Amino acid sequence: MTTSSPSFRDWLLRGSQRRLLWLYVAVFVICLLTLWRGGDALKQQQIEDLNRETQEQLDQLASVVESAIAKYQHMPTLLASNDRVRKALRDGLPSDINQLNRELEQINRITEASDSYIIDINGDTIAASNYRLSTSFVGGNFAFRPYFQEAIQGKAGRYYALGTTSNRRGYYFSYPVYEGDTIIGVAVVKVDLNQFEKRFSNQAYEFLMLDPDGVVFSSSRASWLYKVMGELSYEELSRIAESQRYFDQSIETLPIVARRRFAERASVIEMLDEVSDSRGDSLVERHRYLTMEKPIQLLGFKISVLVPLTAIEEQIALWRAIFAGGITITMLIMGLAHLRSRMLQERSDAIEMAYHNQAYIREVIQHTQAGLVTLDGQRRIEALNPAVEKLVASPLSGLIGQPLTELFWPSETDQTRWMKALQADFDNAVNRSTTVEGTLQIEGHREGVAVEATICELQLPNRRSYLVTFHDMTERKRYEQEITAARHALELRVKERTFELEESNHLLRHEIAEHKTTQQELIQTAKLAVLGQMSAGLNHELNQPLTAIRSFAENGLKLLERERYELAKGNLQQINQLGHHMGDIIARFKVFARKGNVAHTPIDVQSAINGALKIMQPRLKEASIQVQSPQSVELAVLADMVFLEQVLVNLLANATDAIMEAQPEDKWIKIAVDSDDSQARIFVQDSGKGLSEEALAHLFEPFYTSKPSGLGLGLGLSISQRIMDSMNGDLSACNPTEGGAQFCVTLNLFLPDQS
């Protein structure tokens, strides 16, 4: 009975552990199921919120497009009532036609229409606003166009098509020109739709303008033009081809592979998009969009917006990964609870050992008697510690600014080495320090103090400084004298005294080594103190957002004067965002000052580039600099959004300064992105004159700048490099073969499978 009792207890213990294990597994599975269902509910809620926001954006977009086109519908009527138009059509004199061409050109410049032209009753164009261009409509015959046929019958005509001469898409308004009751010609105004595509090309959504047949007539993506979202019959395709509306453009179907109704006016679709990988090869990916449509009554068109759901899906996936990780960690902590007693015991032993170590370190510091003196570039005394005054037993504040020779005299044997050390260039020296013996003595004192002096250079930016360490040698000298006297007097007892002398020498060497270690620690402390000077960089980092705020404010005032309140509201929103951005920068500097860690979170590279370009847009526009930037980068990196935008804004600002200084014929900045399996690279290249050899060697040093005096502090690239280091990234520069300068920002990719 006694022998079986331990086995029975072990069996009970193992059974309890198995039940506890199964309980952990069951709780873990329930948490995962709850996590999955909760993620679906959260995604549904976020798409509903996006649906409401998109509805407002769609209404605003449709209103802007309709009002922008509607303002041109009465222009043909006004042109048809112009006496000079009637006279040119009636008489056909070259002088009248030339004057009419100039007037049409001026009217186009004022109204910002695409083209205005006058057609006679045969369909020949006699005058046009683009008469100076090689693609002029003058002499062209447009009798086949429906807008001409409607106007020649006395009606106001409308039509949309791809221009036969200009090869540009447009919407046409026409009106007959009367001479009495007789139609003698037609006045036509063409509205170019490219202006709307440019205005809405940088939005968070893709937009489509569909004609009554469902063909994409205008889009934020050029690859979607002349395609349909549904299916067209053979008769419909034949009718479109016979109308010559799109010439030889083939009408294809957008690659929509799935469609699901989401709300009354919204659907979720899956579409195949063609993208390029890092090697330039084409890949096909499936992307989900929330799509909504709204008709434009004036034109008979429909406006459709497609909002990508990639960000929401990535956010839900990240949320699930983080929550699942938290559940896993919690379960592991609960499973390791039975080890708590052993960990507490080990922790108690570690704390006791730490207390012993701290007491030992305090004891070493308290018994350190090293005297410290700092010298400026001319080897004059800048500062000294109380230990030096204790060595000479006298206050030394009067020696500040005096040469070191007022305090220290080297021995005769070391005088030559000491003079060479004072004149040495430590940057190129093999030995970074020099140690000599000498005497600390000030005027008025008869006796000096024997010391060992060590001089080395402090690594401080923009100036030279030196540290001299003095160690009291009085005790050592006394030991040497006693040993010499004992050697002569007690030569017979040398063997007995040898052990004691070796022990004394060992202790003395140990103390000297400790003194040198303390000296190196103090040198490192002086280096770290220089970091306090970097707070001056805050002024430089806030300069770009302040410049952008000033530009937005000036534009806002002009827009208010013109009563363009919606655009003025957009400028105010930009100012508000820049204000928050400046607050984030200041907060990041506070975190940096507290030695805090930069948050490494998944950051969308396209969003960071768009944010930096938005800050720099006013300055780039003012400098007439063209920016070539990718529009659909789908990469996520581990970084901090505020810090990454800060680095990109600084690179764009430097590129702008370089271009304005060089004044090349072509002013451009190119932004490119590529990646490999683990890293992403963002390239910023300008058309300036490039970087000199000296600039490449010192580019990232604090306070170094190649700009003219007064145009830079020399802190931007130094701070940017520190930011990249804090994000485990890299910042480099080079001069590409095509000219200019190129900077490369390298960051680690965010890999969801490894999160």
C-alpha cells in the first residue's frame, strides 16, 4: 500500500495536468473563433463607414463635373449671336477670318475651354481657337458629326467623342448661326475632359465616367478607357463602331471576376489588376473595390467611383494577427505559472548579486582620485574638476583661459614627447593618447606635486578639444625611494622583500588600469553630451511644414476673394493637417530626447510618398518643378509614418534647392520604388548639378552644408540619417550617370507571414 501511494499520486497529478491542458486548448480554440467572427464584423462596419464617406465624395464629384461642363453649354449660343461670326460666314474675307481666329483664341483663354470653332453649312471649319497649332481644326470637315447635323437642322447639338484631328476626348456643344431666318453656319465648343482627370487623379479612389452605352469615356486610369463594366451585344458594338465615336479603339470588358451587392447604391467587386514586380515583369493580382454610381442628368453620363478595400483588409489581418499573438502569449504565460516559484528564487539571487555589483562600482568611483582638465584648440585651460585643486591644495579658478604651462611642467626626460603631443594631429596619429610624468605647480607655491599626465583628443563636432588626466604619483615616488633605500641597505634580505615588492607593484598597476578605465568613461560621457546640441535641428524640421502652411494660407486668401469657398476649405484642411503633422514632429523630438524607441509599424509606402509630396506641392509648383512619382505602389515597410515623411520631405526640399541653384533647362524630380525579398528602396533623383567629392565625403555630418551661406543649417541629412538608423534603415547618396544627385532610402519590408 505504501509503495503504490506515490504512483497513485503521480497518476492523479498527470490526470489533472491533462485536464488543464485540454482546458487551455478549448479556451484557445474559442478565442480564435471569436477573433475570426469579430474581424468579419469589424470589416463589415468599416466598409459601411467607407460607404457613407464615399457617397458624399460621389455626390461632390458629380456636382463638380456637371457644373464644370454645364458652364460651357451656352457658349455656342453666344458665339452664334456674334456679328463678326456672321460676317465671316457671310463674306468669307481673310481679314475677318483672321480677326475671328484671334477672338476665338482669346475667348478660349478666358473661359478655359478646350477648343471653339466655326463651321460653314458644308461642314468645313473656317475659323478655330487652335488655328496656330499643327492640329488646327481650320479646313477640316465635320459634317459627319451628329452635333453638326443637329445644329444645321436648327437645334442645339450635343455630342461626345474622340477627336479626329486632336485625338483627344471631349464633349461638344453646338448651335446654329442665323442670318435672318437662314442658317449660315454652326458654332461649336469642345470641352476637354483631361482637366477633370488631372484634378481627381490623386484621390484615394478611382473614378470612371461612363457614356450612355456604358463605355468608359473618362477615368483616373488610362488603361480603363474605352472599356465597359458589363457586356455589350453585337448590335450595340456595331452601332458604336459605325458612329466613329471612338475610331479604331477596341471596346473591351473590364476584368471584373466577382460582384456582390453591398447596399442600395453600392457593390463590392473583385477585379484583376496588372502590376509590375521588382524585376519589371507583369503580374496579375486580384483587388477588391467598393463601387458606387450616380447619373449626370445634363450629359446623360454616369459617374462611378471605385474605392480600394486593400487598406481595410490589411488592417483587419493585422488586427487578427496582433490579437492572436496576444492570445498565444497569454496562454503561454498561464501555462508557465507553475514555474513561478523557481523564477522568484532566481530573481532574488539576481537582485542580491546586482546589489553587490552596484556597491562595488560605487566603492571604485568614490576612491578614484584622478584630476581632469579640458583644453581648447589653442591648448588653453577651459575647465577643471575639484580633484585637481585637491592635488595642489589651492583654488585654480584664476587659471581658466591660461596656457597649461601655468599649471603643469613635464619632467626633463619627457619634455620633448610632451611638446610633440601638444602639437600632434590625433586624427592621423597611430597612438590616440600620450602619457608623461611631471609636476603640478602654481606660482607662489614652493613645492609641486608629482603626477602622471595623459593627453588625448575629445571627438567634438566643429571644434577641437583635449582632455588631460592627472594621477597623483607622490605615493609611488615614495615607494620607489623606499625600495631603492632598502635595496642598498638590506641587500642580504632582497629575496625576502621581492615578494612584497612584486605585490606592491601589482596593486599599483591595477590602480593605474582603473584610473585609465575611468578616463575612457569620462571621455565617452563628454561625447554623449554633444547630443544635446542636436535640439537646434527642430527649427530646420519645422521649416518645411511652416512654408507649406504659408503657401496654403496665401492661396486660401485668393480663393476667398474669388468666393471659391470649397477650394478654400480644402486649403484650410491642409493647414490643419500640417499643424497636426508639426505637433507629431515635436512629440517625436520629445520621445527622441527621452531615448524612446521609434514605433516600427506597417507603413504604406505610397501613403508616405503622397504625404511628403502634399507638403512640398506649393513649393514645387512655385519653382515650376515637374515631379515624376509612382501612383500605385503596393508595399508596406516597418517604419514610423511621421519620421518617414520627415525624411522624404527633407530629400525633396534639398532636391528643390539643388535645382534652383543650378537652374537647368529641364527642372524635374523623379521618385522611384523597388524592392527585393526583404527590403524596399525609395529613390529621389533631381536634375541639379550633383554632389561634389567633398560633399559625398561629409554629407551626413552635422552642420555640414554645400548650400550658399544663409540657406541651410547643415542638419537635415544628419537628422535624416539618425531617423533611418532608429528605423533599422539606411540613407545613401550618389551621382547617377545621367546627371544630378540621387538619394536612396532603404527600409525593411513588412512581411505579414512573419508578423
